[in-house]
Amino acid sequence: MNHRQLAQASIEKLIASLKTQPAASAALIEECQALSRAIAAFHMEGIRFRMYNVDRLLHKAETAPSGDVQTLFAEARRELEAAGFHTRSHQAPG
């Protein structure tokens, strides 16, 4: 598997995990599904936009999803960045 496929696999696991958690919002699950579609389509702007939205929803949730959700999201980010995709709205100055 390449980095993009590994990222998509992490997002699919994240979606499956969220669906088992009552604290997970429908909006978060929908954003993760849209992110998965953007990854599959190699849609660079879509990936960056959806990564931002998922990250924001994960941190804004009154009751944060439990388990491996944060780890899976971080894995997806690492893999996407390794594949050359920008996953943040802006990059920190180097």
C-alpha cells in the first residue's frame, strides 16, 4: 500500500470507530466520509479543507470521541503528508 491508501485506510477505521460511539456527532462522521472521498479522488484542496474540518470538530466536541480516534486521525495526517499532500490550512514557517 502507498501512503495515500494507508491514509484512507486510517480514515475508514476512524469512521467505523466513530459509528460505534454515541458521543460522535453526525457532522464529524460526514466530514470523515467526505475526507475519504477526497483522498480517493486525489483532490488536494478537498483533502486540506476536510482535514481542517475534521480536526476542528474533534477539538470542539463537548464530549470528545474516545478510543483510537485521535491516533487514527494523526496516522492519516502523517501518511497524507508523506504522500505530498498539504493537510493544514497554512504551514508553519520553517
